[in-house]
Amino acid sequence: MKILAVCIGSAERLPGKSYKTGIYKHPINSSVLVDAEGLVGDAICNRKHHGGVDQAVYLEGSLTLDWWSTELGRPVEPGTFGENMVIGGLDNRTVCVGDRFIADDLVLEVTSARIPCATFAARMGDPRFAKHYTKAARPGIYCRVLKGGTIAAGMPVEHLPYGGEKVTMPEMIATFGKVLAPQDRDRYLAAPIHYKLRDILEEQAGA
């Protein structure tokens, strides 16, 4: 596998909206440093729901973007979904929490699936896109940075599957906002999930 695109963005206004968003990402030709907060120089406007150490980097697999291009009937270019990196030969459905992606010094660990929001739907020009995205069950991939490094398009990437309890990206988006059965909750908690989801599940366990 290799990095097909590295994408960053600046704060821009959505058409018809008063607020700015960092969802508009564009591929860059230069290298960029990735630290614990993500790609240096990348805009993150709504830090209540975006960014932070447990969703510092957003990945998309090229096979998933190819599927979306067919599904939507138009090319889905790198950066369209607001992702920071496109990984060649990767299908998002095969990725689990705890999987690692290694590119030179950079080590990323998967924490959660991308959950679509109103800003994403507005970016795609379709108010129903969040439902479409959820039903498709091919969500993007959020990662924490275990070790920072510098990346650029064309660099090789190693995908190391997690050795513990498996929680897939399709399962994460399908169960978002739901109360999990005890055995599923325990399985989620055994994996290195996003800290916000961990807090929710631990609260459910103690209820």
C-alpha cells in the first residue's frame, strides 16, 4: 500500500451558511508534519466535534472512494470527504479499531469510524447524504497519532491489523448512538476506541 494523496484545508464558508468549516481539503504536493493534533497547517474549525488527539487524522481507502464514485455517478476526488490521507488499495470495510498504519516514522492507530454530520451533507450538496453515507456502511477512519512523522503522497504504508477484539468500521457506524448488548459493549471496551465513546460505554456499564 502507499499514500495516494495527502490533503489539508483552510477555513472556508459553506454556501448559505454563516460559519466556517475545514471540510474542504485539497491534495498537496509537498510533505507535511503530523503531530498529536493532526496535520500541521490543516484547518479544524469545530473542535467540539472534530479534531483532537483521538481523531487527529482522517483516512479514506482508495477502493472506498472508487465505490463512491460509482455510487454517486461522478468522480470523488481526494479530499472530497474532508479526509487527510487516501490509502491506495484499502477498503474501509476491512479496517478495525486498533489497526495501525505506519508510514516511515508515522504510526497511526484507528480509534473510530467517521460519523456523517450536517456539514458533510452540505459539502456534498445533498441534505440526505448523511443517511446515504450511513446506509452504505463504508465509513471513513479516524486515527490517533502514536508517533509523529512527516508524510507525502507516494510514501509506502504498512497496515497492521489489531490483534485483539475486532470492532469494524461498518459495525461502528451501524451501532452509533445505540445501547449495546453487554457482550458487545465489553468487546468495544477491550479495543482502543475513541475516548468519547469509551466514556459513554463505561457510563452504560455502570448504569
